[in-house]
Amino acid sequence: MASLVRCLPLLLSLFVISEAREFVVGGNKNKWQVPSSSDEFNKWASKIRFQIGDSIVLKYDSKKDSVLEVTEENYVNCNKSNPIEYYSDGNTKIALDKSGPFFFISGAEGHCEKGQKLEIKVMSANHSRLQPVVPAPLPADIAGHLAPAPAPSAAVSGPKTWWFVTGAVAVGVLSSI
Ligand SMILES: *[C@@H]1O[C@H](CO)[C@@H](O)[C@H](O)[C@H]1NC(C)=O
Ligand SMILES: *[C@@H]1O[C@H](CO)[C@@H](O)[C@H](O)[C@H]1NC(C)=O
């Protein structure tokens, strides 16, 4: 188990290195600020197919604004209490490390109500470019099928193969949650 735990970050970082893309919220010319039209940020986001491993970057005046990651309910109600995460460095990079929706609102008084809010939908692993790397789902009784699978690359052999496959399956399972 310990080896698997050690193996995972390596596999994940390999995926992240090869897959990572960065998107400046609102496009390169825009900032994280009260938008001119209330659905501006979501309009921008709806044009992008976000995938696990991508990041978003929010640029803003750190003296006047901030970014809160919040629950869907707090996003809808512009409720700034108990955010999941709070950022105020003026140049915030957030890794989209799982599939599903992410909700962000401004932490500045009254800004969310004026439309400074953003919903990001990250596609499930099924639709991402990770898919070819992840082996087909294994039967539930995995324990009965521990024989090493064909190595994905010549460099991987013996027991390492098993860890690679197990790690990849684990990554697949984790990222499909
Ligand atoms: C805001 O959210 C907090 C917890 O997330 C909740 O306790 C509080 O009642 C909410 N306030 C309003 C006005 O909805
Ligand atoms: C991935 O696809 C399979 C079948 O195509 C489906 O059963 C499964 O629910 C999908 N997983 C996710 C996370 O969408």
C-alpha cells in the first residue's frame, strides 16, 4: 500500500505535466472584476472544455478584490461566509484537480451580486485526454487478477508493471469521482 501511495503522486505529476493548460479567466485582456455584463465570466467559461489537470488564473487588484471558492448554494446566493478556499494574492492560479463543477465568487463587498462570479465545469475523466492511458475497468474481484498486464512501455517491467497499472486504475477511479 505504501508503494502505491508513493507511486500516485508520480503518476499524477506525469499526467499534469503532459496535460496541463492554463486559462486566464475572462481572457488575456480581462481581469477578475465586476464585469460589464453579469454573465460575462460564465460566457467565457462556456466556450472552454475544461479537463482535469487544467488551471485557471485570476488576475485582480489584491487590495480591492479576492477570490472565494464556494459551494453551489453559496455561489447562487453570493454568500461569502465559510468559503471552501480563499485567495487574495492578486494573481491566483487554481488547479482543476477533479471533474464536476467548481464555483467562484468575488470576496469584495457587493461584487458577486453584480455578476462577478464564475462556474467552471470540468469534464469527467471519460471525456478527457487521460482516457487512453487508463486501462479498461477491472472486475470488482481485482484480487483474483493480479497477473502483470502487458507493459505500456518497454521501460516498465516486472512488479513495477503491476504498480503502474494499479496506479493508473487508481488515478482513473480518483479522477472519475
Ligand atoms: C451563508 O452560508 C453559511 C454557511 O455556508 C450559512 O451558515 C449562512 O446561513 C448563509 N447565510 C445566508 C444569508 O444564506
Ligand atoms: C464513464 O463511462 C462509462 C461508460 O461509458 C459510464 O458507465 C461511467 O459512468 C462514466 N463515468 C463518468 C465519471 O462519467
